[in-house]
Amino acid sequence: MKCLQGGQRQPLIERVGLCCRCGFAEHALVRQRLLDAEALFEQEEFLSDGVELHFRLAPDRRETLQRQLADLSRGRISLREP
């Protein structure tokens, strides 16, 4: 138990489960925006018409990410709860 006391402490971050759907051409850019927002990926599902991404995100980053994805896709991509 003593070995844990000397370890580095990191704050716990509350995260909410979200998902979004994008086209194949936008996938790399959407993924990068999610990484920039420090999202934790849970699942990527490749469909016939695009990709559905499931991830967890800090609630205070949701609005900014939504705006970035909407700008990136001309309003086609929106965040939603699974």
C-alpha cells in the first residue's frame, strides 16, 4: 500500500458519454478534434456511409467541440448522447 502513496496524483475528470457520425472524408479531422478535446474513445464503427464514434468527454468541453465539428462539416455533425 505504501508504494501507491509515493505515486503521482492526477485529478479525476468527470466525463459524459457522447457519440457523433461523420463521413469517411471527415473522419481523420473529427478524430483529431476529439483528441485535442481529450476525449476518451470507446468505439469506432465503420458503416456503409461513414463512421460512428463513441467517446467520453469532459462536460465543459462539449460546447466548444460541438462548434468545431459543426464548422468542420458545415453543420452536418452534431454531438448526441448514445
